[in-house]
Amino acid sequence: MDASQLLCLDDFEEQAQKLLPIGMWSYYRSGADNEETLRENREAYRRYWLKPRILRDVSVIDMSTSVLGEKVDAPICISPTAFHGGAHPDGEIATVKGAAVMNTLMILSSISNKSLEEVAAARPNLPKWLNVYPWRHRDVTRDIVKRAERAGFKAIVISVDISTPGSRRRVMRNVRQAAMPGKVLGTFDRYINKTAGSSPDFSFQETTSTWQYIQWLRDVSKLPIVLKGILTVEDAILAAEHNVQGILVSNHGGRQLDCVPAAIDVLADIVDAVGDKLEVYVDGGIRTGTDVLKALALGAKAIFIGRPVLYGLACNGEEGVKAVLRILREEFKRAMALTGCSQLSDISRSLLISTNDRLSKF
């Protein structure tokens, strides 16, 4: 398909499925078990409708904002996903270059094909955060965090919803075809002998870790801490009590525990509980500019996308990543204009109605 015919994020997904080997497609696309939450991540956004406001001056639309003090041109950032090299030979290097052109923040997975140092050097001025898991080998975690500091990363994002790996049947059925080309573990290569011998001990998060782990990490690094994988008000309150700087409301793309709610459905309650104490972001199922607007109306400081970036990467490398970000940003800008919003502070819950009451309130 001609790149000019890829008009929305779903087009990139459809094209990526044709281009990627079945193993890599299964890895990127998979959800846990019956994939109920994976589907719900998309469906949930359709339960929120927008109220268009008219006769407002929207001749100038300002989408700029900041995330933990880092300025971005729009509140559309990149969530961490593993193994970008399976989508394109340039892997995370192409992703960070695409992000830099669009001046947005990227969270790099430490399970990356390119090392964190290579990614940092490719675009040193772009704000980047590093995602880590609470691995059993704390000396490995400590060293990676220190490397991230030296390379100029601005925050550490801890995935807190992975005490054990999710059951991804789609991957299991195609595991033999999921081989990665070239150097597989850029950031982790030096730790192979320290962990499992022939490959890093990824599966083996600290199942005994508690909130004390956050204090340990704070003692290791002075970088801001963001917790990724919060889905309840109770845990959001605990996060605030432990003085983290941000939380990413997320169900891990539907890849961990199936039958949990879509992040968008719990976002408002979490924002109400802790939004004055830390920054709240959201990911999962966002595919259109109206999705972005809905998430911000429910209180998110910014949204993050994961799979669409991989699909753009598969379609056209750096240019594909730029195209995905550009399309989503243009859609968001249009949605702002048509709801009468000229700046992000104009976006509020007053723009939203739910499926259940849209007929009575329109």
C-alpha cells in the first residue's frame, strides 16, 4: 500500500499485519488469555461521546504541555514496548528519531534491541524515560538505572503489574516463528551471564517485592519515579503516599491479567483521588484523536501509545513512526477545534457524555 493511503492508525495496523512475520505479529498483537481486556481497551472509548461547542475562537490551537517538566508539542507520547528490531532493522533508533521530529517523549523499554546508550545518543536532546521491571537481580536493575542516569534519561518507569508473566496464547501458538534478527538484547547483553546463563532472567520479577521496592529504587537513583500499571484508586493512593512523581494508568495493553477494566474506565476516579498529588497518564486502546481528547477530558495529563508505534515502524521505519504520531496529533487538533477548545486547559469533563445517557443529555 502507498504510504499516502495510510490515513489512520488502523490502516497502519492492517498493513503491519501483512508485512510482519506471524511470530512477530503475534507477539506485538497478543493479549492475555481470551483477550477480553485487549478488546475492551478499544471498545471502552466508544462509550464516551463528545459535545461539540460552536462559535468559539479556535483560529490558534495550542496543544503543547509538559510531562514531569519536560516540554512536548502535544500530550501524545510513546509507551514502552519491547523488541522494536522485530518490526524494523533500525529498531528503537528509528523510533526515537521519529519521536524527535514530532518533539514528543519516549519511554524506552529496557528489553530493547538497541542499547539505552545507543538510543540516547541518537537523539540526545529528546526527553526520554527508561522502563524497568522489578527484576530478581537487583544488581542488574541498579546498574541499568545508573546507566540511564549517565545517558541522560529523565525518569524511571517501573512496571508494577508483572509479578508473573501473563498467559499469551497467541504467542504460545506461534512461538517458534518469533525469532528476532540481529542483536537481540541491546541493553541486556552484558548481563546474560549474571542472570540465566544463556539469556536474561526476564521472567523473574521479584514476586516478594512490596512498596518497599520503591524506596529501594529511590535510594538507588534520584531520578523521578513513575509507576506503570496502576488500575485502582487504592493503589494510586499508595503511590502518592510513597511520593512517586507520576502514575501511568494501564493494564499492560491487555497482556497481563485478563478481565480487568480498560484504563479509560478507571481514569477519572484515580485522577479525582490523586491528581493533585502527582501526574496521571493513561495508555491502552488509544487509536484516534477523539480518544486522546476523551482521555484528557477525564483528567489525564498526557496519553501514551504503544502498538501503533510498532505498526508504523513495521510499515516504514522512522517515517512510519512520524506518520503515526502526526496523524494522531492532527486528529487531536481537529477534535479540539470542533469542541471549541483552543488550549488544553479548555478540555474538561463537561465535553463528555456516556453511551447510557447521550440521548437524554444531547
